[in-house]
Amino acid sequence: MADKNLQKDMLAYENTLYEQGYKYVAGVDEAGRGPLAGSVYAAAVILPKGCLIDGLRDSKKLSEKKREQLFDVIIDKALAYGICAVDPERIDEINILEATFEAMRGAVDKLGIKPDFVMIDGNRSKGMDDIEHATLIGGDDLSLSIAAASVLAKVSRDRYMDEMAKIYPEYEFEKHKAYGTKLHRELIAKYGPCPIHRKSFKGVKEYVK
């Protein structure tokens, strides 16, 4: 019962927008701004009005197993979803913040339905000038739509890093997902950066020849 009440609370922002006449409200979130390697991911999700998804909340507060389970449920229940990745070369070219904005806009553009309002996790946005939108600090724990986007982005990026671990096994990406852990930093120091490392990031650029 407590979870259902939490779910209803997390629809408050969506319900307010529906009452104002908006029909398609999308939640947007990103995953992978901080890691030293790999692409940054973003997802956008439009859920049906009043949709409750048992156990859904901020992806960072869920186990990997639970996120994987919810990934399929979200895709099944969503009216539309979009997932976009921006690669490490582009990150180095335009910086991680701009790349994150690019991924978020790309995710919105991949929605099968054009949203008439977009809620974005965080306190900054860019590239959404043609769509009504708002930022929401801590949105992945306050809005069910943003929480859904958070799970899709996180699971997609984790799966991608698991694939990269097969290509570059010496970096053990499956263990740390390219975050700057002690192990990851030690492996960069030992082997130098690989093609998917973000060459402009501290902890990597020192080893770029």
C-alpha cells in the first residue's frame, strides 16, 4: 500500500499538467555523465495518464535486477519512449554538459509521439526551445515519468558498458561501468586509455599520448 501511495504522489506533477490541458507529458533523464569512458545516455518516456508501475522510482535507488525487470515493464506500458546515446568522441568535442543536452534532445526526438510538455531531471536544459518544458531538481524521485526515463537510460548504458567489457576486457568495465573507481583508475594507469575513454576527462587525459 505504501508503494502505491508513493506512486500516486509521483504522478502529482503529471496530473497538474493534465489538468492544465496538456495531453502528452514526457519525462527525461540521463545516465553516464560522470564516468571516464563510454557514451552518455538519455531517455524520454510518455506514460499513459494515471499509469502506476509497481516499484518504480529513481533508478539509483533500485537494484540492478529490479531495474532490469522494470525496463521491460516500462517499455510495455509506455505510450512512447526514446533512448539516445552520444559517444565519447562527441563528448570530448563539445564537453559532457553539451553532450548530455544533445542526448536528451535526441531521446525526445525519438519518441513516437510528439510531447506537448517535457519534464527534465535537474536544474538546466538546452535545445528544447520548441517544446514547453520545465526542469525538476531530484525529478527522478518526484515524477514517475522521469523515474521511468531514469531506468531506461541507466539500464541501456549498463548494457552498453557490459558489451564494451567484452571488447576491452582488461578494463573490467562490467565491474565499475567506467566510473572513476580505484580499480578503474589503476587499470587506466596500467594500460593507458582505450578508444572509448573520454580523453578530456581528468583521470584519463593525463595518460593520453
